[in-house]
Amino acid sequence: MKQLLLILSILLLTSCGSPEEQDAAATNTTNAPGTLTITNQERAAMDITVTDVALTKAHKTVSVPARVIEDPDHTAEVTALIEGRIGRVFARQGQRVVRDQMLATVVSMAVGDMIANLLRAESALQTTQAAAVRLRGLAVDDAASQKQLQETEHALRAAEAEGTAALQRLKAAGMTDSDLAELRTHPQSFEPVLKLRAPIAGVVSMRDASIGQPVNPGRVLFSILATDAALIEGSVFENDFPLLSDGQTATFVTAAYPDRSFSGTLSYIAPTVDNESHSLPVRCSVPNTGGLLKPNLYGRLDIRTAVRDSVLTVPQSAIVFDGSDRFLFVAVNDLEFAYRRVETGREFDKHVEILKGIAPGERVVSGGVFHLKSRYKLSLMPEEE
């Protein structure tokens, strides 16, 4: 609706102009393909700004093929450490989960035995502790022998060790402090169930758990992939090896998101060259807001080096997105503009590198681009008879 109002306002300005300006506007469709001629009134209404194109000094960038890979530091596997069967399942593949969220339960007789051992050990410990306190009081008044006291103290240490061992066995199986607190509060109603929880926040990338399914120790039931960051791996070829160093800025771009870029720093340079490709693997971690970057997504990694070279740049505001292509409005004169396709490269300091399609000294529209594009598209429409 806003675009339609803009077009109508421009047409109204044109209709109110002088006869000479109306004649000029009427000849727009006869211009060479890819060009647009407007009136002075239209230019003022669009608030057009023109910028000179020039070479600037910028850090040389090494551009290499790259892809998103799984980050072992941001991936977690959930396994059952005991034998049993799946009782309930609460998470599905592709679901986003938070840390400590319950994924499934495992019913296990082994857990039941460990719970019984813990309750017996803690009960025995309480009894032994009470006996030790009583004998210590009697020993003060010589009402109990030192031998009795020593035997009781020895039994107390043994009971403490047994209770600690029983507790650690349950924790090693996956029982948390909150589970243990609930067990001690309601020991009679506690079931022989182990709760499997997400160790990290992320997305369930794999699920191999169904109700009633037998479970063996070590079997991977869920994989959780953290999506707050993505690990990018690129392949740098021999000529560019000397330009690399840890900590360099690296930006990942992909055709999946042509209007986005993802920047991080180079954190890994392989110590050896890949035997098949004769390239050097490098990696960087980039923020992954919204989880857009998924493993095996391909793109390009631009690594900013310390070496400087001359590049041709235009303001980001000058770039016109038309499908998957990029265009500029090049000023032929004050009222005539060529709609020209260009190839873009790096983005830095609110400017975009132009690899092909324009030369130094030319002038491009950097303000009022949206209005000019609307006017240009209107000029391409066939006239109604």
C-alpha cells in the first residue's frame, strides 16, 4: 500500500509539471533498456543522493569455500548408564529444549536395587550415629570401655562409607540432588525410575527412544545440538597460507541468507594440510541467532588478513536487491539513471565491495534508492490503451 501511494504521488507531481517536463516524462519508456529518466520534481520528491565511486584501502580478504559443521563443544549425547526400558518419552526430534529439561524416563530394576541399598545404608548410618553419641557420653563417666567406643567408632566410619558409596552409585546412574531429596521425603512411593535430562540447551537433533524399548548401558538415546553458535570450517589453499593467523576476523556468507552475514574470529588453523584437497582447514565460531545456520550448510568464508589492498566500494544503501541479483542505479546525468547489475564481495564499515559492474569515477544513487526502484519498475509496465 505504501509503495502504491508513493507511485501515485510521483505521478501526481509529474502531472503538475511544466509541459516540457511532461514531455520528458512521457519519453521515459523510449530510453535504452535499463535506464530511467525522471523530472526535476520527481528527483526532489524522491530525495535522491548521489555518491562518487572510488578505490579505498582495505584489508585483503581471503575468500574460501566453507560449510557449517557440528561443534563437539556444543553437542551433547544422552545415554542411560544402566539397563532397563523406556518408560515415557517427552521430547521429539527437532524440538527445542532447555538445560535440565526431562527427555525420557528409564524403568530399571537396577535403580530399584540401588535405591534400596541407599535407604538401608542411610538407616544403618543413623542407628550407628546414635549409638556412637550414646557411648561417647558414657565414656566420659567411665561407664563404657574404650574397646566398646573404638568398635562403635569403627562401625560408624564403615556405615558412613557404605552410605556414601550407595549415594554415589545413584548419582553416577544419573539421579540428581532434587531426585534424591524427593526420595528421602517419600521413600515409600518412590519408583525405580531414572529421569533422563538435557545436559545443554539446544535442539534435539537425534532421538532413538520409544516407550517400552529396551535400554542397554551406553546406548545413545538423544543428541542435543546447541544453536546459539555455529562452527564454520573453511579450506584455505597454498598461496594464502602465509596470510593466516589466529584471531583474524572471518565472515561466513551463504546463498541461503543472501542479505545476512555471520562474523566471528579464526580460532583454529590445522597443523597439517589435507591430503586429498591439499588445502588447510580453518575454523571459526560465529553467533547463530535464531539457529539459522545448520550443519552441512555450504557457503563462503571471508578471512580478513593484515595485508591491505585497494578495493572498489559503494555505500550499503546503494545496493538494490532484485531476486538473487544485485543492482546499482548509476547516474548518467542529474535526471537519467542506468539500472546496472553488479557482483558484490565483502561488507565492512557500512560499505560493500564491488567486484564487477562499475568503474572508479562513476556516480551511484545512495539515497532515495527505494523510490527510484519503484519508479523504474513502473516505467517497465506496458501502457494501457
